[in-house]
Amino acid sequence: MLAQEPVAVEAASTAPAAAPSRLLAAAQRMPSWVAVLAIYAISRVFSTALMFVLYRIAASDPGHYGNGYVDAGPTGGLIGFLNVWDARFYTSIAEHGYPQQLPVDAAGAVQSNAWAFLPVFPWTNRLIAQLTGWETGTVAVLVATVFGGLAAVMLHKFLRLRVDALGALWGTTFFCFGAMGFILQTGYAESMFLFFLFAGMWALMKRRYGILTWCGVLGSFTRPGAVALALALLIVVVYRFVKHRDEFPRAERVIAVLSGLAIAAAGLAWPFIAAAFTGRGDAYLETEMSWWTDMIGYKPPFIPLTPWFFMTVHWLGILGAVVALAIVALWFWGMNKPSLRRLGLDVRAFLTSYALYLFAVFLPQWSLPRLIMPLAPVLAVDSVTHHRAIRRLMLASGMGLQITAAVTLWLTGPP
């Protein structure tokens, strides 16, 4: 059997003493997964109440709010309201599949279409809808909500490998009540994607490469970005080979490399699938970049590592380039802070890999708040979780920002 011990990484400094926590005291009376699901359930009460209020506001003037999508789908009502914006594409995929011909405007430019969205989430919804007879939108909300709870459990499970019980519990609580917490129960693929990422991180840290491969491959066909697991694995493999070669058996090296290659191949496969199905080699890229035109008024050439510069320069001129570079510098400065170093090499490798993916290919826009949800482990650092006042501030801020985000993104603009 291959060794399962975690990668040895020296702590930069001693963690601060933990302040007492009534939440932790209550959670310790029950199994950890039960405590996490209880926290998640309470967070769903908050998010559901918030979305119901927004639904009632939107329903009072459907021509003004939500671009008229208040009663989207056959179900209508609150369920329909939870299946607007991009969720409509997932519903279309579940019910009708992918278009064989890309929609284009009078000038021949590709328009927004279903090829921007990956199949695991909508196909899961389709299968369950066919088995139960339930409406697709209802199934989408239920599947997303269930996977949101599973994602919270897996986040806590892998955090517990690197931080104490207090840090893991509060880090998970911040995730559940965070600014985009409401998205965990809408007809979006985020919940399922987060589950695969967090389960993959647990598998990476435990060196369970079979599980890691499945999580990476399924995650790659759920939402773009699971390729970050492959890069994180590469970083860890190189580190272990250089620093701990004697404790890194040849057989394990081979399995780890094969796992990374499988995840990377899955992460890069969708553009080729779209090309084969539609007969257009640029089908996926042109589809994704149709949203770029909506944001900045034109379609620049796609060059990796440039989208953030295009966006910041578009709005701020040459100062925008300085802002983009400052964001990169701030990230690497933060990753070397003692509290983040104590999360371990593997966690920081994943966080940096995913951040690099966003910086390399994503044009920052409305979707950015939900796309950074996989970076939730940074909320579990002991410099935050071990101070009572900061914990309270973070929780209150997350709930307040969730209200702001839901109103701004869901009620008046696409998230």
C-alpha cells in the first residue's frame, strides 16, 4: 500500500492561540459531518428567505426586475426564479441537448449558446427528472442544494487535514454564509463543481490518486477550472521528488503522473468535443468570447494571461495594467504570509493553480464572485478563525455581502 502521510511542510511560525468558540463547543457534541450539515442547513434557511424576498419583489414588477425571467420555466414561482440567467442554458441542455449549429448574428458573429456550459450537471438533472417525473428546474435546485451540502462536508474534511477543529469549522461556516452562498441552491453547476474540487483536494492530500482522477475528470465536465487539480498535483509531485525522493516510491510517482495527465486531458477536451459536434474548430472559444463582446464592446484576440489586462485597461486605461500586475503581486505576497503557509504546500498549490487559471483565461466580469468560490480555503487561516471579533465580523460581512450580491447580481444583472 502506498504511503498516505501528508507532504511535510515546515510552518512559518507558531499559530495564534484559539479564542473560545461556542460554535465549536456545540459542534463537538456530534459527528463532524452532522455539525457541518447543520450549519449548511441553517445557511440555507437564510439564503432561501433572502431569495424568496427577492422573488416577491421581482414578481411585483416582472417587466422591471430580472429581465422578465421571474417565471422562467414551466414551474414558475420561486423555483423558476432560482433557474434564471445561466441556469436557463443548463435547463436547455437537460431538455434538448447541445445545438449542432452555433447561433450567429447578421454579421456572422457567434452568439451566446449552450456550448459554454458543461454536461455533467444538466445530464444529472435530466436523468433524475426522467426517473422521477419532476420538472427539470425543480430537480436542478434540489441537486444543487444537495451538492452544496456535500461540498461543505468535503471542504471541512480536507481543511481538517491542515488546520485545527476550530479553523476547519469556522472556515466552512464562512463558505456556507459567504457572499455567493445563495448560488449553492440555484440551477447552476457551482455546487457540484465545488464538491468535485474539494473532494479532489482531499484525495490529493491523502494520496488517493484513483479518487483524485475521478474527481478531476468529472469536475472537468462540470465546469471549467478542474484542470487546476492537475497543476496542483504537478507542483506537489515535483516538490516531493526534489525534497523527499527517498519517501516517494517509483510506483506512486507513476500513478500520480498518470492521474495528472488524465485530469489535464479531461480539462482540455471540451473544445475538441464542441468542434467535432458542430464542425467548427473554434466553436467553444467563439462561444465563450461572445460574452466578452457584451462586456467590453469588442472581441480581442484570445491570448492566455491577457484577459485581465484587456478588462482593466478598457476601464482604467494604462492604470489598469498596473492594477492587474498589483493583483498578481498581492496574491503571491499573501500566499507567503505565515497564516497561509500553515495551510500547507498542497492547499496553497491548489489555490495558486486555480487563481492562475482564472487569470490566464477568464475576462473578469459579473461571474467573477462565484468563480472565486473555490478559493474558500483562504477563509480558514488561523489569523481569522482564532480571533472571536474577526470571526464575528467575517460572518456578518458574509451575510451582508450575500444580500448585496443577490440583489445586484441575481435581481438586476446576471451573475
